[in-house]
Amino acid sequence: MALVEDITERKRLQSRLEHERERLHLLLEINNAVVSNLELRSLFTAITASLRKVIQHEYTSSGALRCRQQPIAVHALDFPEGKGLIQESMQAPIDDFPAKLAITARKPVLVNAGDLEGFHSEFAKQLKAEGVRSACLLPLITPSRILGTLNLGSGRDGNFTEADVELLSQVASQIAIALENALAFREIEELEDKLAKEKLYLEEEIRTEHNFGYHRYKFRSKIRAQAGRDRGDDRFDRPHLRGAAPARSSSQGAFTT
């Protein structure tokens, strides 16, 4: 009997160690993804692929939040078994999203089927129509702001555990740092693009002004030439004579002795 209990305990410990190894490996994969991916789409794809290896779920999304007064948007979505009711770039007031609970509390929130029934917005209806029965909602927080949420959903009620929350909280912290870096990178790219366009605009303005000055000079030259011809002065038709005084006739200013 003691031998059987010992074997059972060893199997339990072995299973626990294996599970812990998987979770540590997940954090390492997430860290590598954060370091190697500045582009948000590739980062999200790498993260969701890693999460599926450790935590059983069918739905993953990232909600982007610019400020509390603006709508929250489904920034990225991984839902291969979905019916297509939920799409990337969907927007709605923050109160319409279950993720509001995590943003308001500034900490992870577990939502089960009964909690979802308390949401009556169009987005919540679509989420339930997709078969989502439970969710783990995690705020993406940096020292300066809340960037959005990481949301995992499952078709099984009560699917997520406190151990999942603990692990996903570490994942969310890494994602928040990566997201802030990626947004900063994007802002720099947009600024560089704006400066390049402004440079081209200024160069075009300078060329236009130069051409205008040249044509204005040509136009004035023609006007002066025409005025000279009207006076019988042909110096403006002969550039080498421009600026020379009109020639005097032989009788003008002649002295007699």
C-alpha cells in the first residue's frame, strides 16, 4: 500500500514539474518574441502560438485603448474556430466590452458564463453567439498608461484557473512593454514619413519660387526691350549694348574752329 502511494505521489510531482517546465518555457518564448518582433502583427502571432501550447483556449484578442473617452478596438484577433461574427478593427464604447472590467480594476479578471450574461451590448452578444463561455481578461499596463487588454476566451465555463491568471499576468507584463516599444517605433516611423513629405514640399516650393523668379526676370527683360524699341533704342535687342548710352550724332556737340 505504501509503495502504491509513493508511486502515486511521484507521478503527481512529476506532472507538476512538467507543467511548471512548460510554463517557464512559455515565458522564455514570450520574452524571445518580445525581443525579436517590433511589428505588432508578428508579435501577436508569435505570442498566441506560444500560449496555445500551455493554456487551453480557443479565442485570443488584443484590445487597443487610446484613452478612456475613446472607443476600444479589437486590435488583433486569433480565433480559427470562430464563425466570423467578431472581426479585427471592430470598435465600440469601452462599456460594451467585458475587457472594461480589467481596465477599470487595473488587474486580471476572470469572467464566466454568468458574468457574460450581464453584458447586453452588441459585441457581448456576438461573443456569446460565438460560443465563448469564459474568459481571462488582462490589462496591458505600463508605468505611464493602460495600452489595452489581452483577452483569452474558451467555450468551457470556468476554464481558467488562478494558476493561469498568475502565468498570464507575467505574459501581459512582457506584452505591455513590447506594445509600448512597438507603438513608439511606429510613431517614429510616422514622424519620419511626415518629415520626409514636408521636406519634399519645401523643396518643391523652393523650385517653384526659383522658376517664378527666373520667368519674372525674363518677362521684365522683354518689357524693357519692347520699351526700348518703342523709343527707337535698339540696345535691348543687342545684349552687348545694354547699359551703354545712346550714340550721339556727328552734329551734336561738334566744335568749330
